[in-house]
Amino acid sequence: MEPVNMQAATTVAEDNPYLQGKFAPVSNEITAENLEVRGELPADLSGIFLRNSPNPKHAPKGRYHWFDGDGMIHAVHIRDGKATYRNRYVRTRGFEREEAAGEAVYTGIMERPDFTQPGGPFKNTGNTDLHYHAGKLLALWWLGGKAHRLRLPDLETLGEWDFCGQLSRGIASHPKTDPRTGEMMFFDFSVLPPFMTYGVANAAGEITHQTPIELPGARLQHDIAITENYTLLFDMPMFWDPELLVQGKTKVVFDRSMPARIGVIGRHAPGDTIRWFDTGAFYMYHTINAWEEGDEIVLVGCRIDDPVPASRENPKRIPRLNFLQLDPYLTRWRLNLKTGLVKEEQLDDVPSEFPRTNDSLLGIRQRFSYNPRIARAPQLLFDGLIKYDTENGDSSTWAYGEKRWGGEASFAPAIGGSAEDDGYLITFLYDEGRNQSELLVMDARDLAAGPVATIIIPQRVPIGYHTQWVSEAELAAQVV
């Protein structure tokens, strides 16, 4: 196994913690079969666990932000009680251009954008999210643009995907697929009008609806939510400073004097029919779920009160991503469609993020959310996993242990299971003390018991972003 401070085809910046140690990029793309398993892999678990990550191939050009790195997919295929690991870069146009140049060509979001670059000032890295829809695995980027198709199980990049030319703008991270209809709801955002677009793709992967959403200005967006009949979009007061933007400069600001708004739109409705619900200023990177209850829509997510602090002082050791601060808490909103009133309720005082649920219940009422617990540390690290019961307020936690860091955990339904939590939580974990990466498989019904199986990964897996579980049945239905 490589040493923790290995330089991965770059000179790792000594002053940037997101290029060092547990965050440092890896350079080797490998395939390793018959991995060591401690414990026993469940017989009712079969499929591929995937995680997207920022992993710069070349030395960054200018100041580096954790959001900038090239996309790299780390995957473990579990089948017949055995496990195979692969990792591959998402080979975007920008990646291939820099490969040909032998060095970084693009700067990141910490530097003044270069609007002369082909395709836009920033490199679409495909490094943020993974979404499986209509037999296709898509790698998505938080700033939007074209999706990138990946082939399973070998993770080969098949190229950009614009839905056979149907996509009018781009597609940002975190679309939502209705498990009952197979429809995928997606959005995109821009610094130019229309500042947001919303769309629907059917179960066959054909875009059936696209509409602009009017906003008072450009916004930095990240997620949406769906119910059986509606899609929830957001207008939150975090955006590029508009005065600097006209000068070709980018600086993220958060205007606490502006309300946040939660928009409710019929799934196939035109954009001008959206209904906005005003709340106090907040930002939210990730929703958990939403559903309809009588006259109300219930939304659950991770709310941040102050995502861009004015002061650099940090006595509470809240994780920072350069100018961004992550101090999110499990929160529930109730939007009354009859009265227009909003009720907001914080459900826990423990910070958590990158939440996941049983995706077979997206859009309808559910109880459980699985949230990585944020460590009180200068960088974004997760030191445990929390299972929340949002109906009765109960929770259980499995702490990873000293200098052991996890990430987003996908829920993998047990084959033949029926209960909401009948399945497994799967996540990568990095043991900093032993410089060893593992894949944990935990019984979602009894999280506090710890993993039922631990798969030893033969190289370090850097701390990363979002995950996806693709079952063996979905893999068999893959369209390539």
C-alpha cells in the first residue's frame, strides 16, 4: 500500500490540507479481485457500490479548492460472497485536454475564471455525484453541464451524455428518480438568465419536460426534492457576488438579509406556475426526502445557518472548505399548501451531512435517514454514522473510532427484503493510524452493532463525495 504522503503525479501543495494525507489524490488506476473480507458478506447483497471523488491528476494551476479535482470513481463489486475493487478517472474533455498537454490547463473556483476556455471557464470534472437512471450510470458535476456516462463494471467513460441532443442546458448534481414511475427530475443553474431550468426525463431516458424557473438573480444551487406530484426547488441567498461577476471575478457571498425560498412546482408544470414559500435565510447542500401529508408537504434535509462566515476565527472547530463553512443540522419543514405557512423544526443538535435513505421510498413518507456525523475538525471529516427515526425522534450511532473517517453511506436493499430498513449501509472508511482503506457493510436494522463485513481495499481511497448502489438486477438491465 502506498504511503499516506505519496505525491500523485503532482507536487502536493504543502499549505492545502485538501491535497495532503487522507485527502491526497492517488495516481494508480487498479483492478483487484478476491479482496480480503473480515466477517461474512451477506447472501442477500449483490451489486456494485460506487463513490465519486475529487482527484487532481496534475498539479493544480493556482489555488486549489476541494471542489476542483478531476473525478475519480472508486467501486467495489460484491457478488457470490466475493468482492472486486476498481478505480478509474472520469475522462472528461477537460481531463483529456490536460492529459495531452501534460499539465493543468484550467484554474479552479479560487482563481479568476478564464472565459476564453472552450466549454466555459471551469473544467467540468464530473467529480460530484453519481446517478443511475434508465440503465445508464451518470457522473455529474456540481456546477452543471453535460453528464458523463460510465460503463459498469469496468468504469470506462463512454463520453458526454445530453439525452440524444434533447438537453437544452445542462444537468447539475442530485437529480431525483421516482422509483414508482421511473421518471428522473433534474435541474440546472447559470449566471445568465434563465438562472434555473427544471426538467423531467421518462423511464426510457427521454426528456419529456423542460422549463425555465424565474429567479431574481443567479444562485448557487445544489439539490432538489420530489414528492409524488411535486418537485421542490430552492432559491437560497448564496451566490457569486454580482458586482464582481460583471468584472469577470467570482466571490461567493451569503446575504442574510434575504429570505430563502422553497419552491413547489407540479412535476410537469410550466415554470411560471411555481409557488414560493418564504423562510429565514439558510443554505442546504443536501435534501433527504419530501412527501405529501394532507394539505402539507414535508421536507427533511440538512440546514446550514451561516455557510459563508465573515470571520476567519473558528473557535468551535467547524469544518471549513476555504471560504465555505459546514455546520448542518437535521431539519424538517412543513409547507402548508392551503395557508402558505412554513413550519421549520431542527431535529437534532449533532452536525451531520451527506444524508441518504432507502431510495425506493423517495417521494413518499419514510422514517429513516442515515447521516454521516461531522467531526469537530478543521477539515470536513465524518467520524460516525447516525440512523435517525424522523417519526419518533430516536437515533442510533456507530462511531468509527479514533482517526477513522467514513463518508456517505448508500442504502442497499436486501434481496427479497420488504421493511424500510431491511438492507445494508455501505461506505468507505479510512483508518489514518494504519493507513488502510476499508469498505464497511452494516446492517441498517442494527447500525449500532457495527459492520457485519469489512472489505480490505488494496490502496488508499481518499476522502470523497457521493455514492451510488447499483444492484445486480439493475446491472443486468444496463444500456451501453
